[in-house]
Amino acid sequence: MADTVRLAVIPGDGIGQEVTAEALKVLSAVLEGSGTTVATTEYDLGARLYHRTGETLPDSVLEEVRGHDAILLGAVGDPSVPSGVLERGLLLKLRFALDHYVNLRPSTLFPGVPTPLADPGEIDFVVVREGTEGPYVGNGGALRVGTPHEIATEVSVNTAFGVERVVRDAFARAAARPRKKLTLVHKHNVLVHAGHLWRRTVEAVGAEFGDVTVDYLHVDAATIFLVTDPARFDVIVTDNLFGDILTDLAAAVTGGIGLAASGNVNPDRTAPSMFEPVHGSAPDIAGQQLADPTAAVLSVALLLEHLGHAAAARRVEAAVSADLARRAAGQVGPRPTAGIGDALAAAVV
Amino acid sequence: MADTVRLAVIPGDGIGQEVTAEALKVLSAVLEGSGTTVATTEYDLGARLYHRTGETLPDSVLEEVRGHDAILLGAVGDPSVPSGVLERGLLLKLRFALDHYVNLRPSTLFPGVPTPLADPGEIDFVVVREGTEGPYVGNGGALRVGTPHEIATEVSVNTAFGVERVVRDAFARAAARPRKKLTLVHKHNVLVHAGHLWRRTVEAVGAEFGDVTVDYLHVDAATIFLVTDPARFDVIVTDNLFGDILTDLAAAVTGGIGLAASGNVNPDRTAPSMFEPVHGSAPDIAGQQLADPTAAVLSVALLLEHLGHAAAARRVEAAVSADLARRAAGQVGPRPTAGIGDALAAAVV
Ligand SMILES: CC(C)[C@H](C(=O)O)[C@@H](O)C(=O)O
Ligand SMILES: CC(C)[C@H](C(=O)O)[C@@H](O)C(=O)O
């Protein structure tokens, strides 16, 4: 079947540029000869555009991006731009505007990969982080700013509609996995209103998934188990902020954010989904070919899976796994970003 | 100097009963012959009172408790009581009513203590968690509950007054420590209003503490460093929810919540401060003498320090440290809760 994937590419800031180049290299290589071609449109968004125009994501660009099958994003954020401007004006704006309500973050400890844990066990779980609600909605404000009477609020907004759809997605994923286990993470003993909505929703949707075992953990306890017994997790479903925290920790115990991929998924396909490494723009090492493009490459695997190219996705994952094993065995030394990309591209053909 | 410490004791639920008994044993022992006596008033609060009367913390009891010099609390929470009722109606009510704005949680890796980390380094930091604001204020609500149109909100409230006083306390603690380093943890790229209030406050107060090095981490990145490089931390200051999450993780990497102590401190001494282990009521092992009372005993050390008995506090810490070293050396096997308490009490005299 001959088809074309229309891919919007947003390399963004810092190491986003370098890792995206390698991710695209691997994407082309894995699809070579498959009959599927990739037509990329690159968008120069991030700190440069902001400094040039003061804009982060012009409406016209958002509409153009919307016309693609998927988005590949590198990283967003630069010390020259006030904190939050690019994160909220570009990254979160894309997630919200394109209704990426499933923020999918798998955590697998690949064989041989160094982990800070003494006895990690077999780690293989996926966090389904809600992507369009919670404390990320930008529904806060401040009064009497800069005075001793300042008051600043942040509102977490949670709706039955928003919680149910992500919980349903998480259950479907759990049902399709061998262990069929779902853990809800929240803090319903303190955040009672949001927490109870999440809890009731998991109970109600769970009734439709009789073969999925359901577990609950407060977010504080979840961080404990992520370091003492990460193997216990299969699918975690949680809100936007807790998911942000847990997935960085999960990345740390599975070899670092240099390896952690993510998909901002719109399961209803009413807009393109977006794939990006969990790591940030790492301005301190940008432009030096020091970044590991593996997380970006694994994000390409998630992209391929989402677009129905499961076999290609498996090839990318296998290439990464083999490359990491070679590192562990000392068969390859430190390589520049492009060196790792070249090796992975050669391995997926 | 002969004096009397009027101590309100709230053993609470589950293992709270057992560990509090041992903590009191150690407290009596360490003060024996010092001229200081402890006069305890025990309050039967928690699940039992709730089932008997429907109350969690009657106003009259709160007023009585207020008349004490300090409070020792075991643990709160029971599966027979709806989630949040005891936590908010008793534990958080005490923290808020008695203005425990400094929730002090030291994390030290005692020699020989097993940790899930392969290479922990020297861990010795303290988290100053704000205790009276943030998402813990109970300022949320829900609309159309139980319908497909339900919306649930949770509001994080942050004031200049509330943030400044806890930041000031944290700086003072950092200035008194050898490394003199303070790390603010927040998420100011997303929670911009609250985050910028915290950031500006740390900047402003920091100007008065020229010898303290100031660092900032997003909460997600902070969880990474807690497992990859916990030795980097000295004093962490953060909001109520982030502090809750970080201190459970910090406890996990320093040997588990069985060892983590905390103080809910009112530095202005307008009301008694409250000392409690970080762990919960652990109903699954309650009443079986299986709980480790060490966290409760270390909370007694914080209590003694707060009341000006620094030498006694050091003796309690030294006894715990020696006991943990004996465990590590295999010189003592598993002991019942009271066995550990007896050993520590004998060691502090
Ligand atoms: C950059 C930031 C806004 C973002 C988030 O908090 O979601 C990042 O931490 C992530 O996890 O993708
Ligand atoms: C029981 C709960 C309300 C409490 C909290 O969240 O503060 C506990 O987790 C703690 O850390 O003391």
C-alpha cells in the first residue's frame, strides 16, 4: 500500500534540533522500501520565533499543523525566554488545541541499561497521563502582585467528560497487555473533589473491564513504589500534574530521560497526535552533539504505532534495544548525537 | 532547671497506637534525671471517635490541645472511614488550626541502612514543606456530581504572607547548616502565578542571606535528582503538595518511611507544634507489633530540639543511628515494635 505520511516537524529549542534530525533519519530509514513516504513540513517555533515576533504559536501556523497526520516535536524552552511563555504558549497550547488527552509515556528498563536502583526487577509499564485538564488548564490568577498582600491561585479543573475518556483509554490499554493491571494514582484523601471524581470514574469504567485488576495509590506512595518495586506497575492512569512528576521519576529509574519517549495522543483522531521525548531542551549541552537522540527515536516508534505501522515500530524499538545492549557490553563508546542516529538508522533498514 | 513539658498525645489509628507507645517510652527515658518531666494528656481521636460520635476533632478538644507545649501524633486514617474524613478533619485541621506552617522533614541516610539506590552517596538534607496553604486548603468544589457533566475543581491558594514566612524559615535553616544551600522546588513554567510568587519570594528573602546558595528545580526534575544524586540537596523549600510527594520519595531512598520523622512546626510559638512519623496508619499490619517505631522515635528527637532540649535530641538520634548500625551488622534480628522501643529507651539513658 503506497501512502504518504504528512508530518509536521517542530524541532524547537536547544537539543530539540539535534535529536529531531536523528529521529527523522531513523523514520526515513525504517520506512524505506515500504511504499510509505514521509512528507515533512518543518516549523521554526520556539525561542527564535518568540524573539523575532513575540509570538509562540500563531493561529495560522496552528491551523497548518492541524492539516498533518502527526507531529514530531523536539523540545521547548530557553533561558532567554521568561519561564512558562514557550511551555504554555507553544507546547501546552498544542496539547490543548489538538485535544491530546492521552499523554502516553511508556517506561521500560532495556536489558543492560544502567539504573540508579540496586535491584530494579523487570520494569515495563506505561503511564497514561491526562493531557488536557487538571492544574495545567492555566486557570489561575494573582491579586496585588508584588505587594505583601499578594495572593496567587492555581485551579485544577477536572470534568467527568475529560476523566472518563482518558480512564477508558487506560483500561483498554491494560486489557490488551498480558498483566491486565491498572493503577489509579491520585491524592483523594486531600484533593477530595477531583480525587473522588477520578475514583468513581475508575470504578464505573472498570465494571466494563472485568478482567483488568484495579489498584489505587496516593501519589506520594506511588513515588515510593517507583523506587522500591517498579515492577509492580503495568498501566498507571493519573492526572496531568501527577503524571508529569511520575513520568520523570519513572524515566530516571529506567535509565534516564535520555531514553524516555512520549506520545501526546488524540485517540479520536480529530487532530494530529504529537510525539516528543520526555526530556527538555537542555540548553547547557545544546549544539554540541552531546544529546542522546534515543528518546526522540523511541518517540518515532510511538508515532509509527499510532499511524498503523506496528512492524516498523517494533523494528525501531529492537534497534534501540540492541544499541543499548551494545553500550552496556562496552562494544560502543560515547558517540555524537548523529553517530547514535546513524547507527540506529542503519539498524532499522 | 526543673520544668514540665505538657504533651498532648494523639496515637490515632492503626500502628499509630503502637509506635506512639514506644516514642513515649524513649521520651521518658531520655529525660530521666534531667529535671524535666513530661505530663501527657492522651486524646482518643481517629476512627474510633468518628464511629462513636461522627466527630473528628471537636472544638473543645482542639482548645484543650492548644493548651499544651507540644503534640505527639501517631498516624491517622482507617479503611472503615471514607477517604479524606480523618485526614482533613483531624490531621490537616490540626496543622491549619495550629498554624504549622513549617512542615519539617529531614532525610538522612544512616550508616548501614539499606536503600533502593545502588550508589546513594551521603544523603543529609531537610525538606521545609509549607504546611498551611497550597492545594491543601480545601478550597475546591464539585458541580453536577455523579452526572456526565460533573466538574470538580481544586484550588491552590498561595499568599505572599504564607510563602514568605516559610521561605524565611528555610533560609535561616540553610544558613545554619555547613553547606548553606537552598533549593526551591516548584513548577513555575506551568503553575505560573503560584510559581512566580514563590520564585520572587525566594529571590527577595535570599538577598538577606548572602551566604546561602540558591538553586531552583521543577518538581519533576527534583524527583529525578532524588534518585540519581540525592547528595546534592541540603535544604529544599517547597509547597504543601510538592513537599508531600518529595518527602515520601526522600524517605524511600533513605531506608523507607519506617525511619522518616516530621515536625509540624509553628515557629512563632503561637500554638503547640506537632511531631509525627511521615508514615501512615498501615492498617494491614496494625496491632501485630510489626511496625518499626523508629520514625516516631526520631520525631521525638525533633520535638526535643524544638523544646530546647538539644542534647537529649542528639542522644535519641545517636541511639537510633547505633540501633540501625546493629541491624545492618546482623547483630539484632527482627524485633517486635516494643522490642525496638525498649532497646532505644535503654540506649538513651
Ligand atoms: C515543559 C513542561 C511544560 C512539560 C510538562 O510539564 O508537561 C514537560 O515537563 C513534560 O513532561 O512534557
Ligand atoms: C495523610 C495525608 C493527609 C498526609 C499529607 O498529605 O500531608 C500525609 O501524606 C503526610 O505526608 O503527612
